[in-house]
Amino acid sequence: MKHRMFLAGAGIIIAANCASVARAAEGKVLKLDLKPAKDHATLVISHTGGGRFRMFQSEKQGSVIIEAENLNIPPALTKMIDASASGGPVLQLTPYNSNFGNKPLMKLVLQLRGRASATSIEEPGRFVVDIARKPGLLPQTRQPLTEKDELIARLA
């Protein structure tokens, strides 16, 4: 009977060790740097850990959504960034934390002013997104996005 308790106890230790290893693999966002300009904007996401990035764009919703599995944003960086005064293609940036199953999921929603194209480059420790206004289109103003708008953009 003592042998069974020892094995059960060892199983708990192994599970606890596996959970701590999984948490150690999680990274965090160190810095969000949005550089708005007249006809384009650049967003640089500096991070630690091995985040897996995805980017969705919806011209219909006028937004770009960036997700990164296994990354968390510290509370100090989860504030909306208003870039509307720049006159560029990005009106605002809304970063927040979410979950995908039991994994952390960092999300950034870029609300666009009019139609724009977005491209990204992934480098070690950095994810760079360039948003360029499409030529010949006048800038438009939009209302702030909601989570419903984000879900519609992902399904588009």
C-alpha cells in the first residue's frame, strides 16, 4: 500500500513539474511600438519566448487582428493606443490577453482608417507589421471595434 501512495505522489510531482515547464515556455510582450506616419504605420512587437503569430485582415470591418499563442501582455501594456491624430492608416491599437484552450493568447486589434494593406515579418524576439494606406482612397473615420467586430473579422 505504501508503494501505491509513493507512485501517486510521484505522479503529482511529475504533473507539477510538467506544468512549471509549460509555464516557463510562455513568453511575454516587452514593448509595443507603433510608429504612425501619413501613408503608413509600423508596429513592432518585442517579446521573449516562442510566440506563434497569426494575422487576420478584414477590409470590410476595417481592422487587422494579430494573435500570438504562448505570449502574455503585462497589464501596463494593455491600454488602448490612440493614433488618430497622426492622420495615418491606423486609428487605434487595442492590446489584450485571452486564452486558447489552456494556453495564453495575446491579441492586438488595429482599427484602420479606410482601406489599407498589412504585411508582417517575424524575427527572433520581434514581430513587425507594416500597414500602408491603399493609394487613391480617401481616409474614413470609423467607430471603435468591439469583440463582436473582432469575431466577424476572424470569420471573414
